[in-house]
Amino acid sequence: MTDSDIAPGEPPASGADGVRAALSPLGELAQTPVSGHVGVFERVLTGLETVLASVEDSGGESGGEHSGVESPGGRPAETG
């Protein structure tokens, strides 16, 4: 799937329902006045933070070891 396969206002499939749901308010941007965009972005951020917290609470890895996250270059991301 390429970016051109994604309908405007439709978030790309992420493989995680929680992330997809958190991104869904982005579809409202086209119909929302610019003055309301910050509110939409805040809702998306809150949703993504909730998903991240649920992953961390369910035993996600924390620091030190390879987290499975890769940098854009294909190497493991540094986890400080």
C-alpha cells in the first residue's frame, strides 16, 4: 500500500486498533476551522498517549534492551 492508496482523511492502517482509533479525529480536520485544529491534535495526542500507556502497563519493554523499534535507517533505535 502506498500513500496514494489511502483515501483523503483516512488514517493509514497501523495494524493496531487503538492507534487507528486514536488517529481517527484527523479525518475531521478538513471540516474543522483552523482555529479548532489544536483541539483535534490534542485529542489525537491524548489517544496516542493512552495507547502507549496501555502498552507500557501490559509489560512493554523499558530501557536498556533492544525495544524492537527500528530507526528509519533500519537499525535498532537507541533507547538511552
